Amino acid sequence: TAKLRKSKDQTIPALSPLFDLIDQKINSLTVKDINASAEVKNGLGVVGWCLDHNHIQQAYAILQETLITHLCDLGNIDTSDKEMRQLAAQCVKVREEEDRNKWHAPARDNPEKANEILDKAGDDFFRIYKDLSALRNDIMHCRLKSDKDFSVLSRDINRFYKMILKLLA
């Protein structure tokens, strides 16, 4: 929004209210009252917008990616580091597989970091993430693995969203 303010100062005065409205809309997307990074708060805000506008597929995808970002934050991982972000995403599977020999890289190569994330996230987080991921995969693959209809998928993503907001509050 800093660029928006600079543009606002250099534009036609009649457009100033439009820039104010755009700024308000952007700021309203951020979830405020949770214990998470700005990136996670913004991601959850976008999920809320998707739900408000019935963009169910996008809500699933963005919520899953936002939860991966939260796992990165818990492990003090740079969210733009693709390999380490993959490690964070693997923690769900790692949590269920005690035999480290069956872990895949990069988690196999960084067991301390994987365990740090596992310890900090907690069982409720991983349960939500696992259930969310299964439904997201159903949607992305045309629900071939599920008999759920749109209303059930919509209800479930709203439920996951509320559960995450409560968990991070």
C-alpha cells in the first residue's frame, strides 16, 4: 500500500477517494487477532475473501499454502526457500512415519528442523492440515476420490478456516 499512497499523491485529486477505497479493501483482507506472521495473517484474510465470494477451490489452495507458510514460520524458515518450504510441507507425512529411513529429502536431510516444526505445530494443527489436504486433492483432481458435493466441500473449508483461526488466536 506504500506504492498506492505514493501514486495517490501524484495523481488527479478526483481519483484520491478511489485510492482510499482500494487501500481500505487491501487492509481489510488481513486477519488481525491471531498469533501469526503478517504473511499468514494476509493469507488467511485472502482465504476469508475467497469464502465470502464462493471461490471454494481457491480457498482450499490458499489455506493449504498459508498453513505451509505458518510451518515455515514455526521453524524459522525463509518462506521463499523452495527446498525448505518443501521440508515444512513434508512434516505432515513425517509426523506419521517414525522410521526416518522412509522420510524423503529435504526432511530426511534435516531431521532436527523437521522435528522442531513438528514439536511447535501440535497435533490439532496437523489433523486440520491433513484433512484439508485430502479434500484439496479431491477438488484439484475433479473429486475423483470423493463423493462429496459442492455444499459439503464449501461447508468443510469454512470449518477448517474457523478451526485455524481459533487455533492461532
